[in-house]
Amino acid sequence: MRSLTHSTLERATRELAARDADLGAIVTALGTPPMWARRPGFTTLIRIILDQQVSLSAGRTMFNRLHTHAGGVTPHTVSAVGADGLRAIGFTRQKASYCHDLAVSIRDGALDLGAIARDADESGMRNLMAVRGLGPWSVDVYYITALRRPDVWPRGDLALATAVHRVKRLRSRPDHDKLARMARRWAPWRSVAVRILWHHYLSTGMRQVRAGE
């Protein structure tokens, strides 16, 4: 359950670069990837929900719109806006429902993100995925960026599939099962391999969709 630090990120990057020549080429060209750390909690989960199946810039635009309209992004402010209010500022029906339900569950104490952060990864992930709108990709990305767990591979991440397709010179973009099998070679630092590949993806102009749910 230990979280990545900048020191362990650098050490793991060197280890992966020595172990995998293709990752090593990325590291030689771009250096150690950014940590891309987010603060654990409700706000980050809202950002992740808004990033699903859209460009990162579109997700950021919707988040900023919510922040301005609600006067901040907290369980109380978002639950007060309500699902209909979220739709009125441009949220899809589905994302409005997801964000409102998440806000209410935390406001009312049904979901304790602090307890989840202290729990073992497997049980914490299972509890988060019981929340509507938080599927495997959302939960994996939360564990990678907010909880900074070192060995998580995000299921359904199209940016990673695209990066692996190009870096490994594959005939076609790999599906989730093939990606998961390929990622085993990067354990126990799969979250670091993710950062290296995201770094490549963002540095080569492939700024399209990250989420795949």
C-alpha cells in the first residue's frame, strides 16, 4: 500500500528503462515522467468522472464550469446544485447523475474516502466500484494519481493502448486483455510504466481520449 514518492518514481523509472528497451528509449528522450499526482478526495473523483470518454480539455472545461456555477466543488455544493442543475450547465444526463450521487453518498457518510485510502487496494477498489459512475478505469486512475499506488494498470485506457501500439510497433492497437498481459512484465511498477507511456503519448501530439469506459 505504499505510495510512490518522487524518489521511488525515479528509481522505478531507471529500473523499467533497464528492463525494457522501448520504455528505455522513451526515458532517454523525455526523462523521468511527471508524477501527475492529484489530491485524494471528492474533487479528484469528479474530475475523473468528467474526463471519461472525452478529451482532457473537454473534461477540464466542464469542471471549471461546475466550479464557477457551484462556488466550489465539494459534496455539499454539488449535491445542492442537483442533477437537474448539473444538466443545465451542460453535463450529460449520465454524468449529472453520477456526480450528484457521488456527492450525496459522501455528504451523507455512505462513502468514506479516508477509510478507502487506508484499506487494502483490492477491498478499497471494490468499495469504490460499487458507486455508480466509478468503473474500473475511474478507480484505477484514482489509485494511480491520487493514492499513488505503485502497481496499478488502468483498465480501458485508450491513450495507453495507443502508446503501446506505437512504442511496441504492433500491427493493431491491443485490447485490454492483451495490454494487461503485456503489463505484467512491468510489475511491481506498472503505475510507473503508465506514467512513462502517458508521457510519451502527451509528448508526441496524441492528445485525444484518455478514458475508455
